[in-house]
Amino acid sequence: MSSKQKVVDAALARQFGLSGEEYDQVLIIMGRVPNLTELGVFSVMWSEHCSYKSSRKWLRTLPTTAPWVIHGPGENAGVVDIGEGLAAIFKMESHNHPSFIEPYQGAATGVGGILRDVFTMGARPVANLNALRFGSPENPRTRQIVDGVVRGIGGYGNCVGVPTVGGEVNFHPAYDGNPLVNAMTVGVARKDRIFLSAAAGIGNPVVYVGSKTGRDGIHGATMSSAEFDENALAKRPTVQVGDPFVEKLLIEACLELMATDAIIAIQDMGAAGLTSSSVEMAGKGNVGIDLDLDSVPQREPDMTAYEMMLSESQERMLMVLRPDRTEQARAIFEKWELDFAVIGQLTDTGRIVVRHKGAIEADIPLAPLADEAPIYDRPVATLPAPEPIGPVHDPVGLEQALITLISCPDLASRAWIWNQYDSTVGGQTAQRPGGADAAIVRVEDTSIGLALTTDCTPRYCYANPRSGGAQAVAEAWRNITATGATPLAVTDNLNFANPEKPEIMAQFVAAIEGMGEACRVLDFPVVSGNVSLYNETRNPDGSTRAILPTPAIGGLGMLADVEKHVGMAIPRSGVLILIGETKGHLGQSLWLREILGRETGDAPDVDLRAERRNGDFVREQIISGKVAACHDVSDGGILVAVAEMIMAGGEGCELEPPQSGMRPEAYWFGEDQGRYLLAVNSDGQELLHEAGMRGIPSRLMGKIGGGGLTLPSGATISIPRLRAANAAFFPSLMGA
């Protein structure tokens, strides 16, 4: 498709995702009707995926600074100081729509893209995580999507040689037509060798490296900025195709070049490909850029300027190099058998000029392309009050309720998934998936450990978006704390439905407010992230189905001495102590859903100052060596947390009766926040006394030992029975 083959008008602009008002603004900026290539550039750069036009106003309210933050939002990834002259670089990003259309490639290229965001800044990737949401297990397509997504994540990450060390998986019918695949990568770099994307130096060469450009992924950014419909599967051509072996070569070549002084600026070609990388680099550097597409390595014949500028082919990077280092760089990339081509230069025009076959295919001023991108203050509805919880009764008793809960999709063992991921490649994984509330990765040649987690509870966010947003941050903070690590910073992936609907925008705004408050109280700033909107599927009758609001949080923390971290496996002897207040909150709990079949009530209250007080105390006890194991109390409440510790450690526990005056189901299965279970090797009295002196609620929960979980009634559930119930779901779902 050439720029001369199709007449550009408002109707075509709408097909490209631009509103009538946005197209009118394009005409003003250009002073003429754009050609097809120019329209393509505007459509992707002004898409929701690239411009954040519905969310920018609210993202600016999040806290993004702290003494340990080196680079916050605005670069390819966030950067925090971890000591010893080193920095951790990390980010999370979505590949939701592509993973519905083509689950394997959608998930695989999501992993590839987030890896490039991290190593483009000079970091060697050391860990991958993910946050996955799938539809109902009863939906016939869910099994196919789970299979493709898990194989895609494992296939790409395993081949690249970066361990997948953690993540989360949930199921709900709200994701039937729109699964969520959020990928997170963490890397480590020297603090004085961090590479940024702002281009500089008039006349400096613009260099393309990596794989050749094909026609895959064209208009992927605009596809990810619109609702799905019943024809979504016909959009397969917009899904990129990845090659992890090339990505591995690209990592090594880039890091080798970064050890020299050749690179002035570097940017991966992610969403919107060559368009976004060139526009963003030149725009950040306040320079112009001239591109000659005849020099772009191409894997398909007769590609047009439009196709090359909008292609989202994978494993590609754009660099600005020192002119006297160009041949040195070329030699490095040729050694790694990767394409290397000088495709342009920086100019003083402030414009992006694209040439192809002797013709100018695009000539656009850069400043208005960025500065006049639309920012919308979308209407916000009044959020409805949560549905009342209704009458509560216990029809099954503690034993059967526990077996039902640990068997359910949200709490069942994820071993079927983890076993497809290489979680130890590289030899630095100190805590594998399932062993602790957060993964632990050693920083090579140091004593430093990084604690990594992803978290969100969408059912809370639906019932009460503000509390749900705060709880997502607090849960990530709590998981890191439960290992003994100090939480440092957050990357987020804000997955919501159509922001043009006031009720959806209200969810988004409230969740951001809750997140912001939690980040401030917990000293847990947001340093990078991604917004994924329009996660909504249009049915043939015109109705739509929105996902649950899902502001996924990726958290990073640090241990100065990695050997001091703890997991959740219960030790051979001692006692269990509960830290934090129990009120018996059953609204939106898994017990309410799985036992009574209801998703009602308010989300649990999140007392952020109590979170901070309790967590700081727990971390202090772990680092002092007084705690043998720790597990936060979250989904399913106390009894589920105890069962998980028992299954992880293989030792039983005899529980004390619940506190007086509280219904047993509320005490054992309530989901009150800010709580931890600590296993200590003593009688626990010293720790209980210390907690009491600080005004921290604490309680002796039980004595460790025996062959199973002994309830206050005297009934004992054996460890093999617990493990069998917990292990059954995924093999049954997948026919394994």
C-alpha cells in the first residue's frame, strides 16, 4: 500500500483510530492533507497505547521519586539504586489483545518486548515475571489460551536464557473474551552505565540493528487501543512473530557495544516500531531526524514506506552512534550475525523526514506530534456502592471449606505452569516459584538479593476501586516484606476497559487514587509502567463485556544479604504467630465466592499505617534471625495461609481455637489486610512481647509438628490430602 494509492480523508482516519477532532488537529499541524504514511504515523503516535491520552492526567498524580530512584517514568524502564555501584532496571507491560488473537506469539513477543525495554538501558536481564488473567475454566477457549500463553512465555524466556521466577494467575468469566498477559523483566546494570533514549548530535548517524523488517504487527498499537468484537480472531496479521534466539544475540551484541563509548542514544522498536522509536528519540533530544527507508533491512519484497514505518517486527533496536564508532559497532553486530544498517541522521530541522525510492513519504514537525497529542479529561461517573454482602452462614464446616478453597482456580498449585518455565537458568535464583511470597534473585558477584513479585486482586478493585488499588500496592509491599527484603519501587500495568465510558473512567481514577496513597505511605514509588485500556469485548448483539479493573503491580525490593531471606515453608518445630488485626472480613472473599457462590460485599479495608507498622516489624524480626518462615495472609484468610505453609514445608501444625466472639468462618477465612504468619523456632513469647510493646496486634496461632493440619476441633487433615487437593486443578483443566 503506497501513500499514493489511497485517498486520505476523515473516514479513513477513523478507520485508523483517529477521531474527527483529532484528524482536524492533524490538518492544522500539517497545513495540508497528510498522505497515507503520515496518517499512519499520527494514528499510532496518538493511539491510546502510545500517547496515554486518557490516562496521562491521572498518572501524573502518582509518586515517582525517592532518594533511591535514579530514573522514574519517561524512560524505557525504571531505575533504582541497589548499592555497590549497581542499579536494578525494571518494567511491566501488557500484550493482552495479541494474546487473545494468537496466544503463543502474543505472549512470547510480550516477553521479548519487555526484555528489550530493560536491556536497551544497559542492563543484563536477570529475571522475568508475569501477571496473567484468564476466563472461566468452563469456557471452551480458556484451555487453548492458557496453553498457548504459558508455552509462549516459557518458550521465549527459556530460549533467551532469562529465568522466569514468579508471577500470578487468576480466572474469572470477565476475562473470557479478553485475557490479560502482563510481562515484567528485571535487569541489573552499573549505575554509571545507564543508557537513555534522547538523541543528540546534529549529523550523527541513526543506526538500525537486529532482525529484518517484515509485515507482521502493522497497526498493533492501534489494535491494542480499541475494543474487541466477534471478528477479533481475524486480526491475526497484527500479531508479531518473535525469535528468542535472535533476541539472545541482540542482548549480547548490545551489551558488548555498551561496554564502549559508541552509543549516544538507544531505543527498542516496540509498539509502532520504527515510527515510535525514531519520533521519541528525536523528540526527547529536541532534534530532527531524516530516515532513508531504502537502507532498512527487509525480509519481504516490495515493502512500502507505510509498512516499514508501522511494522512491529520483533528483535529490532534503533541507535544514535558516534560517527567515529560506527564501523566498530558494525563489526560487533556482524560478529553476532545481526543486521546493521545506517538508515539516517539527526538534523536541526525539528522534523521527521522519511524518504523511500527517491520520494519524500513523510515530513512531519516533531514538536506538535508529541506536544499536541490529545490529552482527555474523560467524564467520571459516581461509583456505585458495593453490593451488600447479604446473610452469611456456613453450610460445610472448616475442613470441607478449606479443601474447596485450596482446590479452586485462584488458590490451586501453579506447579503445572512453573514446571514449563526455566526458573534457575543463570544460577542466581535463590528462591524458586512457590517457595516464598516473592521470588529472590542474587545479584551476581555480590551479597545483594532482589525480591520480586506481581500482585492485584481484581474482585476487590471491582467492588471498591480505591481500596482495591491501595490493596494491590500493599499486597506487593507485603509479599516483598515477608521475605525480609526492603520494598523499593513499583512498576504497574493498569488494565481497564473502555475509558470513554464514565463508569470505567471512574474505576480508573479511583484505583489510581488508592495506588497513589499506598505508594506514598509505604515509600514505594512508581518508577515505570504501562496502561492498557479498551480491554472490552463487543458481542454480536452490540452489548459489551468488560474485564474486571486490574491494576497489576510489579514490586521490587532488596536484601543487603541475600542469605537472610526466608520462605514460607514451615520448619520442623516451633510455633506459628499471627501479626496484624483480625476482624473477620468476608466481603469479596474467596470463601464467600467458593462456598456460598456470591461475589458481594465491600473490599476489605486497607489501613496503610497499620500495614507500614506491621510490615516494618516483621522485616526487622526476619533480618534479626528470629523468624524461620513467613507468609502473608491474603486470599482465603488464615486457614489457607497455614495450609500453604504446611504444604510447602511438609510439617504439620496444631491450631489454637479462634478468638472469642467471632464466627469460625469469619475468623479462619476472612481476608483482613496487613497480616502475616510467622514461624519461629522458640515458644514465641519474646516476639509476642515485643509486638505488644509496640502496640502491634499479635496472637499465638498454633504449635508446629505432626502429620497434618489439626483443627481446634481435633480433626486432622493430612498433608498428602492437602497436597492432592491443591494439585488437581491445572492437570484437570489442561488434560495433563
